[in-house]
Amino acid sequence: MQPAVTVGLDGSPESIAAARWAADEAEKRGLTLRLLHAWPLLAPEPTRVPSEVDQNYWAKRLVHTAQAELQARHPGLSIVGNLVAEDAQKALLQAASESEMTVLGSRGLEPVESYFLGDVSMPVVARAERPVVLVRAETPQGAAPVASVSRVVVALKLHGSSDDLLDFAFHSSAARGVPLLAVHGRSVPLHARVPWGVDHNITEELKRDAQKELSKALRLWHEKYPRVEVVDSIRLESPAKAVVRAAEGAALLVVGRRAHRHGLAPHLGPVAQAAIHHGSCPVAVVPHD
């Protein structure tokens, strides 16, 4: 199969928003868009039966309707529909292993309540071998939320390998032609706290050390993507808070998670959890070593 962006399609407003986002992304990256609908009760494909007796009629209509809309929006984009008679989680994980990225819709609640993931989305995010992007539903008027500031934000820990994470973030910025904001949050240690606030000598030293580490981590990627404008930010607050605040008005937030190792249960760290549940823009979760 050609390199593709796969989107999980179930007919919900969230999945339709995800499909529209995925189509834009596939076009930016020059990839095929794959519309995947999985349902264990899909019947074996019949031959020459009228729609009223075709058990797969509604599944086909769902995919064909989405494909027609997206093809009209993106005439030059290669789009394929895929009906799979399997459990959705299993089908999406298999598709994720074959795709450049997988895009899923996230179920929206009121803004003050943030949003949650469905039973399918969370295991896919935690187990997928390649990046998974979560997209909120569109506004009631039918227009996708517009980012007030056009940028991509990437969250960095500054320890361990982050090559896959940075490659995805820089590629995403380059594909959009927008700046990349690299954010590192670091909580103020107890020994820096004093009765009147914090010891600024200690916090300035912390910032200088973190800035050196961040500049070192980004150096290679500056060279690989010379046209991407990069802004870095060291924030002395919890990493989760720093990342969520930095992503306000962004086009995309990119966070990492440790790749799943055999024998260990897959899980998401606090920064990825905060991004997923409180981020106001599409969130890409990228597995890395």
C-alpha cells in the first residue's frame, strides 16, 4: 500500500472533523488518504444485490459520502475507502502500523469540562507504533476552529531520545510553512522556594541550564529543516501546564510517549494526558524510544 494517512470513520461529527483534518494533512504531505470503517458484523461482500438487502449498505454509504465530500474539496488527492469486518480497535492498530499517521476524532464536551476519549481511541493512542492525531469536532456552524496563531507546538523533556518526536514536529511545521514553538516545562524545586516567593538566582541558573540542553537538542533539526523558524521557550512550571498553555491558539500540538515495550502495560505520561484532555487544538501523540 502507498504511504497513507488513515482516519477512523464511524459517522460521528468527531470522525467527520477528523476526516477533513486528515484530508488537509494528506494533501500537505503528498500522501494517500485512507478512510477506514471497521465493524465486526460486516457481511461478506455480496455480488449484485439491491441496496435494500445489502447488509453493508449503511457502512458503504458512510464511507462513500465522506469520500465524495473530501474528493470535491481536494480534487487531486488520492482517497481510498476501506471497510473492515473487525473490531475497531484491532483494525485501527493494524492500520496504524501501516500508515504514516492515524487520525481519530475526540468527543467534545463543554469547554469548561474539557473532553474525553472513547473506548477505542485511548488504547489506539497508547499502543500505536506510529503517530496518532486526535481532532475535536467542528463548531455547530460547520467550520473547523480557527487557530488564532499559526504555529506548531512541540513538548520536549530534554532527556532520552526525541528524534522521532522532533522529526514529526519539524516536518509538520515545514508542511504548513509555519513556525515551530519548542516548549520545555520544569517545576521549580523546593530548595528554590523562599518565604517571599522564589530565589531568582536559582531559577535563572535553572533556565540557563535548560536553555543549553534545549538548544543542543534542536541543533541537528535546525540544520535538517533550515526553512523552519524555531522559537524555544523554557517555562518554570509543571511540564503539563506549560505545554497546555503554550498550545492555546496553535495549529497542532505534538507530544511524545514512550514506545510500548513487551511485558509492560502501555500508558501515557502526564504531559500527554494533559494535552489530550485539555489541549484546545489537534494533538499528535508520537511514540519514541
